[in-house]
Amino acid sequence: MQTYRVAEKFVSINGEGSRAGELAVFIRLAGCNLRCAYCDTAWAWEQDAPAEAMTAAEIVAYCKGCGVKNVTLTGGEPLAAPGALALVRAITAEPELSLEIETNGSIDIAPFAELPRRPLFTLDYKLPASGMEAAMHRPSFALLGPEDVVKFVCSDKRDLARAAEVIDELGLLGRTQIYFSPVFGALAPAEIVDFLRERRLCGARVQLQLHKFIWPPDSRGV
């Protein structure tokens, strides 16, 4: 029977994305196919990271038992997990659960977007300072709608300039939600505000990681 390596499971607020500030059940799967320079969950990179083996039915039962509608599937990179489609199908089949997937932009989301109950996507676009831009699966960004999010995590002004180029290249403005987030401690949020003002990027938003202001930035399970 297919099992999934669950590195963490807990209830907290969403720290980012379109549901920021709302309660959610978090399911963090171990393993990631990228190695971003600024990653704040590097401990969950490897498939053999400390984790609990759970079936899709057990994960669904846990989520339902928490009494919280929103479910956030994250990682690592959750869509790189073996059997990820079956897990997403199982969660979205439950009418009392609403699934958001946080994914790193390198995985084709088409099979997941075609499910009968489509999840929400928070899709990263990795910028130059991450070292991972070449891994982006650009066709996935064409599948995003008004309830989905493209997230640009920016380390410096070069990242900001590249994000503006990508927004134009992929035709994102007016089609999906666009969030700019600073790498914590690397880029002042005010610099992003100044950039958006200079470029008149009226359809984009600045978003800070709430959980890193509420709890110590390196806390787990929050």
C-alpha cells in the first residue's frame, strides 16, 4: 500500500499565500528536487529525512479529525512525492476539506489541475538568487487562475527586476494573484514597496511570512 513520508503535521495559521492568517492543517512531505539557496525547510529536503509513514486514508482522517477546513500540502516539494496525485485526489474528494498546494514551480501541475475538485495552487517562481530558475516548468504557470498565487521570493534588486520580466513574459497580471515576498533578513520589505511603486505593478502584492513574526523564525510546527 502506498505510504507518504510526512515530516510534519499540525494546525496553525497560514503564514503566506491567499489564505494567510487563516487556520489550516499542514501536511509537510519529506523530499525536494530543488536546492534553493535560501530554503527555510532544508531539514526536509531528503527522502530519508525523519518522517512518519502514512497512507492517504490516514492523512485524510487526520485532516478531518482536526476540524479545520483548509488543508495546506507542502514540503519539501509535495508534488515530487511518489503517488502525489493519488494523495491529492483523496484529499480533494472530501467535500469538507479545501486543499491548497504549495509547490516550487518545477513540477508539471496539469494532472493535479485536472482533478474533479481542483486544488488551489501557490506556485513559486524561483528567481536568480535561488540558483534554481532553470528548473522552472513554465507551462504550469499558464494553468493558473484568479484563485491561485504566483509567489516571487526575492533576495535582492536583481530578483525584483527579473520578477517583473517574468510577469510580462508569462502574462500573469490580471490572470492570477501575484505576491512578492522578501527572503527573511536579506531584503527589506520597503525595497519591494518602492519597486512596485516605481514599476506601477498595481496587480501585485507584498506579503511577509506571518509565522516568522509571530514565532521565532526557525520554529517548526507553527
